[in-house]
Amino acid sequence: MPTLFTRIIDGEIPGRFVWQDDDVVAFLTIAPITPGHTLVVPRREIEHWLEADPDTLAKVMAVAQTVGRAQEQAFGAQRVGVLLEGYEVPHLHVHVWPTQSPADFDVRRVDHDPDPAAMDGAADALRAALRDAGHGAHVPG
């Protein structure tokens, strides 16, 4: 049975994509810690990050770094948080979110009911920053 993320990648469930290439996608999480909180996910289902081959893990982290730089620009972030956990969805994914203080690393602060218009605006801002950084070929829409 496909994971939730595979269903998003395949278009069965909508997602706010900010990056797409042959190996990796990135889309906003539905429960952000801060505006612009993004998940970077390999297209291939890998349950645990320790099971990923080094090339796949390197590609996922390279995209996470690119997204993080765009988050700095788009949201004026002081730092960018990154987290691998994989408990809720058994498909390797990296959380990347813009931060202004250590309080933004408290995962209990996720917004379980974010405003859809604000989410669309955050996705648009992140896409624009990625395009400005020269990554337009990988930015959908």
C-alpha cells in the first residue's frame, strides 16, 4: 500500500509543491511549526533514513539545503531547522523550517489548522525565492 507521501507525489492527494525533480520532491507540511515549513521527500518509498543509499540521502539533504536557503530569503529566517523523524509517515522525509529563535524548534507548537490562504502565500513566497536563486527548472507552477 502506498504511503501518504506517495499518494501526494502521485497527485491522489493535493500538495503545495515547491520543488520537483526526478528523484526528490518538496511540499509544505499540513501542520507547520512556522510558515514555510517544508517536507523534502524522495519519490522512492524508503521507510527509514538508515535504509537510504548514500546517494539518495545526499540528494534529499542537498534539496533540503536549497529549500533552507530559500526559506532564509523568503521569510527572513535567522536559522533554518531540520529534522528527520519518520514516526507519523513511514517514508523518509526531512522537515525544513525557517526559524527566528530556539522556541521555533518546539515541535509541540505545530499548527494543526493553518489558514489555507496563508499556506498558499508561504508556498508562493518559497517558490519565488527558489526561482530567484536560479532553481526555476525544479519549481512547479
